[in-house]
Amino acid sequence: MTAVGSPDLPDLRRELLFTALRGVEGGSSLAFSIFQEVAVGIVEGRLPPGHEVNSAELARRFCTSRTPVREALLLLERESLVIIPPRRRPYVSPVDMTQVREIYEIRSSLYALVSELVVARASDEEIHGLRRWQASLAADAKAGDVDAYFWHNVGFRNAEVGLSKNGELQRRLSSLGLQMHRFRHLSLSLPGRLLHSVADHERLVNAYADRDAGLAAAVSRSLVMRGYRAIERAGGV
């Protein structure tokens, strides 16, 4: 997976979406296509908390019966993005600040470990590869493109976890699911966040290049928790 010369945003989005899913199969199926469209809408904030998900409308849009729509909704419910109440339309789940805090606390600790392992295990060439993602982040921040910045940020973090060369750690982070993506996008969409984030990522890559494990872990932990504090100050959604 590369940053410069990577696929257009829709293709990159689809590719990276799989990294936050827990065992969803059948990426070419109609149910997964419906799931993907609604999930990305929720993650990117176009479908806000409380928004009703109209099954009939989805069936018409995808020219299908209700069965694939129901399958998609069950996947969305499993990812905690949608609530399906009895005898009522499904709706986008609220943002629970307790869950936000808990997920960010877990992420901050796991990514500190990622950073220590990157310093210990990644080659100079592999670390240099992160600068291609960083260049995309800088360009997105300059353009004020939150969606592009978010997905390139996901790509940066996935590449970083890969450099830790610890498959179990990668699985633990992926197990946080699409709610993690949702909260990250929410944080990055807040005023001033892109510039802070891109500067933090630059410091992180420099710490990797300098082989400073302590600094890299501290920057990584701070980077993650800065995102949480931004959501906390904004009062969620």
C-alpha cells in the first residue's frame, strides 16, 4: 500500500475499510456494498447520530430486495454503527463519550508499543517509506481536505503497524473496529486539528528516523490522546 501514486480516494477508502473490520467476508457481495456505503457515510459524518437508515430507500438505490439490506444492517449493528430497535427504523448510533475515552486510552497504549517496535525492527528504508504518507498528509492539511487526510492517516497508521512486525498487535488494533475510525474522523474534522495532526506525525517520523524509541512512543501516545481531548472539548456530537 503506497501513499504517493495511491488509488483515487474511493478506492483507497475501500481498501482501508477492510483493515478495521472483524471477519467480514464477501467484499464483492451486494450486502457488503450496501454496508460499505452506509459505513463510510457514518464514519465520514455525513450520516450523523440519530439519522434514520431507510431500508426501502437502500433497496431501491441498489435495485435489490430487502434481504441484502437486512444483511448489511446486521453488519452495521455488529460494528456498533447502527442500532436496530424492534418495530422501528434502524438509526445511526450516538457517540458515547465513555466509549470514546476507553478506545482512545487503549489506542494510545497500543500505538506507544507500535512506536517502540518500529524503532527496534524497521529498516531505515521502511521508515523512510512513512514519509510518503506524511507528504500526502501535509498536502491534505494544506488543502483542508478532512476526508482525504483521514484516509491517508489510516494508511499511515496501518503502514506503521506493519513495520512493528507483530501480527497479534495488528489484530488487536483492528479489533477496535469501525467505531475507532468514526471517532478519529470526528476528531480530525474539528477546527485546527489537521495542522496539529500533521505536525505531530512529522515529529513522529523524525523520532523514528533518529531511532529514539522513548520519544517516538511519547509522541505517539500524545498524538492519540490529543485527538480524544479535541472530541472531549467539543462535547462529542
